[in-house]
Amino acid sequence: DPTLLWEPIRAGYTLMHLSAWWMRRQQLRGHGNMNTSTMVLQAADCTDLWVWILKQACFQNENFLSKYDKAGETCIDCFMSAWINGTKMGWSEPTSNFARAAEKILKSSQSIAMLRSKIDLQRQQEALPVSKQQQPTTQSRQCPADIFLVSRVWRAFDLLCRAAALGSVDLIAPGSDNDFQILAFLAKMSSCNSLFARLAVALFPEQLRQKDADELLPIHIWAQGSSAKKQEDDDAGLLSPMVRSCPEATLVALPNGQLPIHAALSNEKTLRDVQELWKSSPNMLGYADPQTLFYPFAHAAHSSRTELRGILRGLQRRGPAVSLYDWLDATRDTESAEQEASCYLLGCVYDMLRTNPQALQDSLVSGDDADLV
């Protein structure tokens, strides 16, 4: 019964959550015999069992992004967490071989190109009918160990994302018009592990400039989405690698005329994320939102105090985000949570105006935001 895959077992975990965790556990054990009482997958090798489980789970593919355990994680979050840090499930090794290999690859453009080539070859092979697929040879496996390991993990991750986004794990050869846009999918998630996000952007930078059927870039999709469920996380997520790799996309308007910063403010993205956006292209601070007529500094100042308190609790341990907050932070111990939130907001707005003071003058001349000013 496929519905059992999505039934909570304990602490909100479903069988899909456990499957995502146990893939890595099995890789650590090697390719031993499978325990018939436990769902164990051979790690990131995309075996018939992993593909079969994903196909069964696809009948309710919305659950991939809507079924949370008590820690607020989806099965996709669990998959990423398992490959970054196994100690969460009580395993002995604090850092995975995958994380070390991925970080090494990200430091070399040549290694990234080799990884992309291997992933494309794998997908081309798997898109063929079974009768035409070639069996792996010793020569085909002769690639650097880091490339081989990361390509195997990425293959499993790609199938998981396809199942969630498309309700299918059927592969299409790379380069076709219907090729899966993984960056657009990751942009829809409320959170994304930083290492997987950086890998996705490094492997598929062209997707940052590709619009979907709704004429939206990945940065647009991210800006229109909800804020991360776990604001206290230190994970930079997908935004940082996107704006660093393609800062010009932050100045491309959505179909409704808004820039990504306007959409991000409208959807109550954290002020840390808003700051990441405008610092990549400060010129955006001089554009008013065509929907609200607010300049970014004014829109930020209209943020709810409830949101600001949550933002402050999540961000205060990261250190000050803007220069004025350095000074305001000295009195934090004697201020209430509401005062702290107001001070953080003031610092953010001040930094926006310090970077582009013309926005304040334009706002006064046009008559917009007069009450706020």
C-alpha cells in the first residue's frame, strides 16, 4: 500500500524520511545483505529499490514538500542533512565523505566541468530504454574518487527532486526542451542546504537565466516563496550562490513589474535575505515597487514587528548585519524584544538610505511614503 510511505511512524517521521536517512547509512556499511525488516537502500547508487520507492511515493508527490517531521524537515531535507552530517541520527562520523568531496570539487572549475559531464552522461544513459543501456565498464568508472562519489549522490538527489516536482522519475536526455530545471524547483523550497545549493548553481549556472512557463527566473520564484521555516539556521541556502553567480538577475523584473527585492519584501523574506539581494546590485534601491509605490527602504520599514522579533532572535547570534547595528547592539541587554526588533529594522533602513540617499529625496518629491518619512 503506497499510502504507508507517508504515514507518520514516530516524531513525525514517515517511511520516506527514514528511507532518505538510511541511504547513507547503507553506504557506510557497504553492500551487505538487506535486512528484511528494515527499509535499507544502497547509498546514492539509485538502485531499483530506491527508484521503486520513489515511484510508489509519487502518487502523492505534494507530500515531498508538505510532510514535516517534528523538527520541521521534509524527506528532501532529511536526504540533504544525512549527507552533510550523520551525527543527527547517532552515527559516529561527524562529517561525511560526500561533504568533503563536494567542497573540494567546488574549488576547481575543471572538477565542476568533469562532474557535470559525468552527470549528463549518466542521465543520457538512463534516459534510454533498458534494452539499449550499456553496462558500466571498468573504464567508465575510472574517474577521480571525489567525482564518482558526488555524481552518485547527485543522481539520487536529482531523482528525488524530480519525483517531488514532476510526480515521476522518468528521465529525459539533457538538452531537450522538457529537461528538468532543478534550480527552479529548489527555489520553491522554503529552505535548502547550502552545500547542495552551491553544487546546483555551480553545475547548472545557465538555469539562472532560464525562465519557466510563467516567465519567472529562479530568483523570482525564490522571492515569491515563503520564508524559511527555520530562521534560526545559519544555512545561507540558495539565495547566496544565485546572486553571486548571476547578480544581473536581481535587476530583472517579474511579469507584474516588481524587482526581486520588491517581491521578497512583499512575501516577508528576512531582512538578512533582503540585504543579500540589494548588496549584490545596490542600484535596485532606487526603484519603487510598481505595486505599492514604496521604495525598498520604505517597504522594509513597514515590516511587522512580530516578524522582526523572529528575525532578530534568529540573526542576533550571527553578528550585526549593518554598521549602525554595531552601535545599537551595545544596549541590547537592557532592551525589550520589541525595542531590539525596532533597532535592527532601523539599522537596515539606515544602511539602505546610506547606500542610496536619492531614494529618500525621490520619495519626498513624488509624495509617496509621506506619512512614513
